[in-house]
Amino acid sequence: MRRNHSTTPRIPRVLGALLLLAAAGAVTVGAAPAAEAAVPTPLDRVVPAPDSVTPGGTPYRITRATGVRVDGSAEVRRVGAYLAGLLRPATGYPLPVTDRGTGGIRLRLARGDFGAEGYRLTSGAGGVTLTASTPAGLFHGVQTLRQLLPAAVERKTVQPGPWRIAGGTVQDRPRYAYRGAMLDVARHFFTVAQVKRYIDQLALYKFNELHLHLSDDQGWRIAVDSWPRLTTYGGSTQVGGGRGGFYTKADYREIVRYAASRHLEVVPEIDMPGHTNAALASYAQLNCDGVAPPLYTGTKVGFSSLCVPRQVTYDFVDDVIRELAALTPGRYLHIGGDEAHSTSHADYVAFMDRVQPVVARYGKTVIGWHQLTGAHPARGALAQYWGLDGTSAAEKAQVAQAARNGTDLILSPADRLYLDMKYTSATRLGTRWAGLVEVRRSYDWDPGTYLSGVPASAIRGVEAPLWSETLTKTADIEYMAFPRLAGAAELGWSPPATHDWSAYRVRLAAQAPRWDALGIRYYRSPQVPWPAR
């Protein structure tokens, strides 16, 4: 049951606000950074909130003598090398990765009640030990350890320290198996380097899925050898008429490799049968009238459609899915399916009935936007819900019925988790068709109870999409993603018992110095008690 803040007396409310400011680390001008760093970050001051925390004991201090101890596994050694690479620049310490010695920071695989991605972190005077049953669990534990160190550890030059980790134990595992973020590279194209930077930011908050929206009316962004004009022509522009761009197969493999090194799986999306003008412009035979439309650089939706009756459409779909599946080691392939307003319902159902088996034939599991539930979702398919609080009861009931019939859901409600929605009417970037989405609104809901009639067991997870109609550079991505991305991470990872806005806003505020150190440009929402700069 949520606390009714409107009944809180005025004096305690003011006192509580002062305590929140103090807990968030607000400082006056002239405060000494070294003095702040000397007090270890409490074990429960991380995002996402851990499953359980038991504080106590002497903190561990990283020194020049500290090593990163790993077992003989190559996967564990890779996690250890990643950790050492994070810590070396700011500490200035060598931090050798070794399978010998005692003390220091130890990474170990062991049987236990960790699940596929959980971990245990124990810290004391003699060292820190991270234990998990999988390398992914160890990697997520590293992100917690990272947040327990002073924010200056993120800088690329030597900082004064000290580097202390509070004593105690964190026992942690995710609420949901699917914790995703989507980046739209179709409306505006982003380079491999820009995508890698976003991957690193997702890793810090324990995301495990990167959904890439690779095609739309404005651009086709992935090379397909059997249909080369998709990129050379269909990828040549973007919203506003810029020059666009695309990923070669080598580029895409590099994104997949880099994501895997951060324990994220890439989910590629080819949106169809609508949102296909870039493909229709590239190949006239994909149009029912045999006439290719011009390239499109606007932002309207719903006007394009593949020609459902033509066999060439399915030859095209088979080639695209075959080549993309071969490049993608992950489990999923997203086929879109939203806003197909120029496709009749009968044609939409017929199209999805023919395309879903193609995805299965090439070894992937279908994901589609929730309009897929109006057709015949394949066995094992996932539907991604992007409706609003105010979406019609009939549409919600359709989704709920599909969930009761075995179609699991990924929740991405647009007026909660769409990172491209404006924060306020004054926000320069973004759109507002789903409303204004401030930080509290984005965070303060429960995926397990959000859709009436949907069994909690049918919720596979959450995803925060970032559409790019108004975004052209990395700073734009970061301003719209932060701080809301952290809240999406917590919704996907943390147990419901930890979900409390008053406590969360304090932990969120404490992330600000880390974002400053990482060079992340973020929105300083007035709803959050940010530390003074």
C-alpha cells in the first residue's frame, strides 16, 4: 500500500526533505572531496536497489598492493580484467589480475541460490569477494562494487582517493529476466562508437538487452547482401534530410561483440509490415503498384506498408531475417508490427502468420509490438506493450487475454518508459504525444500490477525505448535517458519491497557525481535532491 503523502504533517515533511538533502550528499561550496570520499558509500545506496543488504564490519580499502583474484576460468578472468580496467585510471594502482595470493578483490564462481544473474558481495578489512554461479552474475556484482566506490573512480586521470568499500554483505538477484533499453538508429543514425557508449551506460545499471530499431520509414541501417539498395539508397538519409548512414555486417558484429562483453544481448528489429518506406523506396517490387515512393525524411507514421499479397514480399522477408539471424547470436528477433495503419486487419494477420515461422526457421524467438496480440502470436513469442495508462480497455483486454493464453509481455508503457517523451513543456528535445514524463512518473509504477488481468508470471520484464526523431548526437541521447534510465533499471531488477519514491530519489541523487565524472549530460529534475555542484 502506498503512503498517502498528502496527509503528512507540514513540520515532519520539511524535516524529511532536509534529511533527504543531507543523505543525498548535498554539499556547500568549498567542501573537501577527499573528506567525502573518506566515508564509504553505504551498501544500500546503489541503483538498482539490491535484494538484501547486511551492513557491518570494517571497510576494505583498495591500495597499491590490491590485486584482482580470479579462478582459472577464462570468462571470470575477462570480468576481472574489465574490473581492473575500470579502477586503474583513477586509482593509479596496477591491480594485477591473478589466480594467486590472498586478500584483495576476489571473483569466484560457485553453486548457490544466485540464479542466472545474481551475486553475493562480501566486504571486510581483509578484502572483497564477489560470488556468483555465472559470469553474468559476477559482472553485475562488479557494477555494485563500482557504485560503492567514490564517483571519482570513473575519471580517467589519477584521483586522490581514498578508495574504501563499506563492510557487510549484499545478496542480490534480478526480479525480471528481461531488462532492456531500445535505441532508435533509424530516425537518426548513430555510429558504432556512440552505440558502444550507450552500452557502457546500460551495463552500469545491470541491463541485459539492447534493442536496436534498425529500420523505419526514414532509414534502413543494416547491410543485407541480397538486397544491397536497402542501405546504399534506403539508408542514405534520416529525419530532417541528413545523410543518414548504416552498419556494415562487420560494424554490426562489433556492436554485438561489445554488448556481449558487457553481458548484454542485442535484439535487432526490422519493423514490418508498416514503417517500411525506406525499403519501399529502395525496391519498387515491394510496392503493390510496382512504383517506388520517394525517400522520406519527416516524422509522420502509419502511411507505409509492404505488399502483403505479393510473393516477393516474403522472399524479401526471408532473406532479411536469414542474414540478420546469422549475424545475431542472441535469442530474439523483433519484427515490429506497430502502427500498420495502411495494412488491412486481414492482411496484417496474414502477414504475421507467414512471417513468424520464418523467424523460428532461423532459430530465433519472435518479439513484436503488442499489436501482434491482435493476430496469432506464435508459441513462445513475446509481445511488447507500448500503450498508455489511458489506452482503451478493449486494447488492454486483448493484450491481457493473449498473456493468459501464454504470450509473455515486455512492458514499455509510453507515458512511463519512453525516454524520448519531454520531461516538462519546457524540454527542448523530445515529443509529447504520450504526455509529459517527469522522473517520478517514469519510476513510480509497478510492472507486476500495471495491466489488469495479466498474470504476474506473464511479465517477462521491462524495456525503456528511446526514439530519435529529435535526437542527433550523444548529448541528446544522454539528456533524455538520464535520469529516467536508472529508474527503468530499478523497475526491472529490484524486488517490489524496495520500491519507494522517497528513498529512490535519494539514491538517484547520489548518482549525479558519477554521471559528472563520466561526462554524462543529464536532466537535473527539480523532483530530485541533487548535490550542489
